[in-house]
Amino acid sequence: MPRWTVDSIPDQSGRIAIVTGATSGLGLCCARGLAQRGAEVVLAVRNTVRGEAVAAEIRAAYPGAKLSVSALDLASLASVRDFAARSADTLPRIDLLLNNAGLGMQPVRHVTQDGFEQQFGVNHLGHFALTGLLIPVLLRAPAPRAVTVASMAHRRGAIAWDDLQSEKSYSGRPAYNQSKLANLMFALELAARAKEQGSRLASIAAHPGLAITGFLAATEMPGWFQAAGHIVSRLIGHSAEAGAAPSLYAATMPDAANGDYWGPDGFLEISGQPARARVWPHATNRADWARLWAVSEALTGVEFPSLK
């Protein structure tokens, strides 16, 4: 079977895509791939100076690429609301929302501007609020997709219902795992609601496997931990471009359907070609999805409108 690459993506001309966290790693690879295939891409980034530099790099590689940069700090609900309002005013529609940005394991507990534990706040609540606020703009498109990047870490995740913000007890790895489990549960619940409402919106999840990116360097973990992670990644992982492939597949390919979860097809889904991935049993409980949804609406103050 031919290897799937960016060149396998159907022509994206006429599609408008938003990619969060597009200045490095998986987000940069996704933004570049979508622009290469003709999409108009909005780089939704915290650092707009870096965003403009990335946009210039992509334009230099692909003259004619359609790119814009817009400020988005997922650690601030005010910033999320501002971004959504600007998008509603300036974009005729959104064909693709790629919820990619993510914060890595933090050894010390930090909080967002709204007082949420940082990993849960940025990775899950920020994207939950963003998606809810952008639903009306997504529904202007004929076949909109919301793709949310989860992780193999969901396998070890658990939702601490009595301590979502890790106020009673904090450890970086469980907090990160919880946030990535929440990403997957959110994507699956959005897919279920879209199906029930007869919506044309498709909600799809993806994960990169073990990709060699700058993610570890941004975790605030000790140097020895980062060094060990880089060694393991290089031994059994794959490149950032290969790690971005499941997200790009979920975002663009005709056979990627509402409710799917995509990841690499290799051993334990660590590396390989895009394929449908396994959702671990503890992430399949619809009652838990709905409970997380209700809690997320209460915490963010964002209630999703009708998906029709």
C-alpha cells in the first residue's frame, strides 16, 4: 500500500481552516500541510510575532499559500471569546477547526488566568470553549469538521471528579493524562450529539503516537527526564511530520467520519501510517462524556448552541 503523505491530501482549495498552536511541532506541520494543499489557514497562536514568522516561512516554501495570524491564548477565556468574535466577524465560514495546541506535563501546579489547573484548562477547557463559541461559524460551511488532538496518554488517564483542578493533590503526569482523556471524551460526545441532532458537523479525534517534537522541552520537567524522553522518542517514535499525519488525515480525508479516532498503525500505535485508533474502555462511557460536558459548560460559561 502506498505511503500516506501530505501529497495524498485532496485539494483543499476553498476550505478555511483554523489550527491552534501552529507555531511549532504538530501544529506547524498541520498548518503547513493544509496550506500546501490549498487551504486558507488561520494560525491561532499565543505569540503572534512567532506566528507571523512561521507564516512567512510557509509562504517562502509554498508561494501563494493563504495564511493569516490571529492571537489566541487558551489559558484565558477572555482571549478565547475575543478570538471567536473576531473569527465570526472576519471569516465567511470555518470548514475545519483543528484543536491541536497542548501543554505538556508540569512538575509544579500552575493555574490559568481563570483559575483552572493549567493542563486541564489549556488542553481541554480552552478548546471546549473555543469549539462551542465557533459552532455558528462552523455551521456556515457545507461539511465542517472539528478535529481534536488527544494522546496515547488517555490510556492512563482518569477524570478526578472530586478534584478536577488538582487542588487537593497534584502530580504532573496524572494531570496531563486527565487532560488528554478529556480531549478524547469531548470529541466523542460532540460526535454523538452531532449524530443525534442530524448535524453535518463531524467531530473526529486523532493522536500523533510518539512524535519527535519540541513538546518535551516545553514541559518544565527536569533535564534528565527530557533527555530520556528524546532518546526513547528517537528509538521507537517518528518525526513531527509523521505525528501530524493522523490529524491531517482526520481533517481532510473522505473516509474520516464523525466519531472516528485516528492514530498511527504501528505497534501500540507509537508510530506508523494513519489508521483508526483504539479508544481504551474507560474512555467509552457515554455517561462520563455527558458529565464532563456539563461540568465544562459550567466552568467555562460556554453553552453549545444547536448543531443543526
